[in-house]
Amino acid sequence: DSGVTQTPKHLITATGQRVTLRCSPRSGDLSVYWYQQSLDQGLQFLIQYYNGEERAKGNILERFSAQQFPDLHSELNLSSLELGDSALYFCASSVEGWEYSPLHFGNGTRLTVT
Amino acid sequence: AQTVTQSQPEMSVQEAETVTLSCTYDTSESNYYLFWYKQPPSRQMILVIRQEAYKQQNATENRFSVNFQKAAKSFSLKISDSQLGDTAMYFCAFQGGATNKLIFGTGTLLAVQP
């Protein structure tokens, strides 16, 4: 158990809808990362937050947004969903945001858009 | 920008044998970390081994070891005494630069045959 909690585990929704994925980092970790893994592909970095502030942005679509709250949990919002958004979404956390600390991954949220 | 390349999409090994997975990377950073993550069919992301670029000694973790060639920008993973539970997708990842985020390769699917 990595200590990173992601909810829900599975999500099935229709095109055009909006969903929110939630992540609780390990106790003591200040940084949260979101990754997208489409079918049989590698992990694509979406966005990173450190102590409530956005630190780095990757290939995140404008339809997607995220935030990190004062209690350090994070939410990834996906809107106007398309079939191609179906993927496994991982959250990871680390102690620091820039000092090469290992990332610990949650078990992911599997999103299916029909 | 940093890139990570895994040129072996799939590999197969007999149980109890040794197998080496390849990874190359490109970066202009002088200090960084390299990782191997394992993703079994459960889709969890499990940290296998970590190498710090400024350390010349290759990292080892039980049956897992790396061959880190900094000048060649090569970072291979050796799995000794392969076990059926080693069957998984293996991702090489780079961490360095201004943020703590990981950049992943496309993965190598390893099948351990009985």
C-alpha cells in the first residue's frame, strides 16, 4: 500500500459529461502529480501541485483542470468528455516538489467514456 | 527537454533465467535520478529500483540490479532468477530539472514463462 488514495476506482460516463477524480496524498507529502495512461501506452504527465500551488504543467487539455486544497488533497476535473479521454488516471505524491524525492502512486481511477 | 526511450516493446524469459531490459535517455542536466517501475496486470505502479546520477555504484535491490552508464545515457535493468510474479510492464523513468516530475518511457512488457 503506497498510502496514496484515489477515488473512485472506476467511473463510467457518457460523452459530453464532466467528472471529478479525487486524490489524497501520503501523510506528510506536499506535492501531488496527475498522470494519464491510455490503453497500452505509457504514462503522460498532466500537472503537478506543491503545497496548493501549481508547479508544473504537461500535456493537459484545456478541458481538464486540477487543484490542490489546503488539506493537500487534489482533484482533477475532466469536462466535455470525449471517447478518447477513456484512460487510467494516476495520482502520485512526494515529500518535496523539487528535491528528487520518489513518487508514490495511487492505484488509479479507470475512466470509461461511452 | 528530457526524453526516455525503451526500444524493446516486449520480452520473454524462462523462469529462473536472467533478463535485461534496456533504457536510454537524453538530458542536459548534470544531476538527476533514474527509476524502474513495474506495472503488473493489476495496473498498480510499483517502484522497483532507483539510481542517483552522481553515484557511480550501480543500484541493487535483491534480484533487481541496474547497469548505469552515464556517458552513454543508458540505464538497463537486470532481473535475475526470474519468477512468474515478475510478469509485468516495466517502465523506465527520469527525474530531474526544475521540477520533481517523472518522465516515463513507453514500457517493456515482460512475460516470464514457466
